[in-house]
Amino acid sequence: MLGYPTLYGLVDLFYVDEEANLPTAYQFLALLSCSVVMAITPHDSYRLHWKVLAIVFACLAFDELAGIHELTMTPMERGFGDMQGIWSPKWVIPGLIAVAAVGFAYLKFLFHLERREQVQVVAAAALFVGGAAGVEMLTGALVDNSDPAFKLNLAYASMTHVEEAMEMFGILVFLDFLLRRSGRITLATEAGERSREALHRPAPAAVGRPAPSSPAPARKAAARR
């Protein structure tokens, strides 16, 4: 644009397919926020599930910064060869296996939530995984990544923006669920503490005018006179 391909670095600073820029920082902070909320919120009988999920989201946050998932691509290529099409982003194979394992392990946990919360959690997971893996697989099928300039392809750029938007929106939906749940638990805890304090607080003494003395003794004294 205007003879400057990246507008003095501004394009790279905001482009969602680049690393170490503002979209990456936003994704990192959003994922880390989910982890922190899960770590500090009082939990029910599924405490271990919440703690493990908090660790998973912390790992996802740092993966967003470092791109750790891409380290799986070389071993996958050695094991399965040079895959093309939907499997060209080779990290999606171990990624989908991990998602399936976590989903199976958390089925009982999911069903203990309220119905509205179940819908929200499933929607958040569908958006995030659908963007991160599904759209990237679709991009591999539509774009020839053997072309050195494939990232300049309009289809690639469009799919990349759809992918990142789905991931961001999925994280926001899940963070909304966590904050609503945390607020509800906090209010219930405070209400319970107030109720316990009221039960253990001594009853205040009755305040009022002293009862008038009976006039009978005065009348008896007058009669003796």
C-alpha cells in the first residue's frame, strides 16, 4: 500500500497470521484470564477438573506466544510423510486426539453443569476448536501451500481471519461463562456467611419502659395508718 508493503510495520503489528504482535498478545491475555479465573474461584466437588482445566488454559496461553504446537509437525511428517490437503497442518492430528481425550474425560463434568452453562461451554469449545483446527484444515484443502507466496493469496488471508475470529470469540464465550459462574458462587458464599453470622449473633435485649410498680403495697400501707 502506497509503496510500503507493511506500512512501516503496522500491517505486521495487527495481522492475525503473524506472531509476537497485538492479536497474539490479546489471545495470550484472554486465555490466561480464563486460567486465572478458574484457579481463584471456589469450586464444587469437581475441584480437580477445574484445576486441570486451569493448567490446560495456561498452557494454551503460552503456546499462543511460543507456537509450541508447531513443534509436532516435524515428527508427524517423519511418521506420515508429506501430507497435503486437510492434513497439511500436521499438528491437527495430535491436537484433535488431545481434544477428544479431554472431551471424553470431561463428559461427566459437563453434565453436572446447568443446562444453560452446558450450552455455553459446548458453544465455546466448538468455536475455538472449529477455528483452530477445522478452519485450518479447510484452508489446507483450499490453498496450495506448496506455492512460496501462498500467504499472499486472498483465500488464505480470508480463512486466516475467520479462524482467528472464531478462536477469539470462543474464548470470550468461555470467559463469560466463567465470570458469571464466579460471580454467582461469590454471592452465594457471602449470603451463606451472613446467614451463619445471624444464627450465631446473640439476640438483643428488649428495650422499653420499665413496667410500672403495682399500687397494691401503697394501698395496704395507707390502710394500716
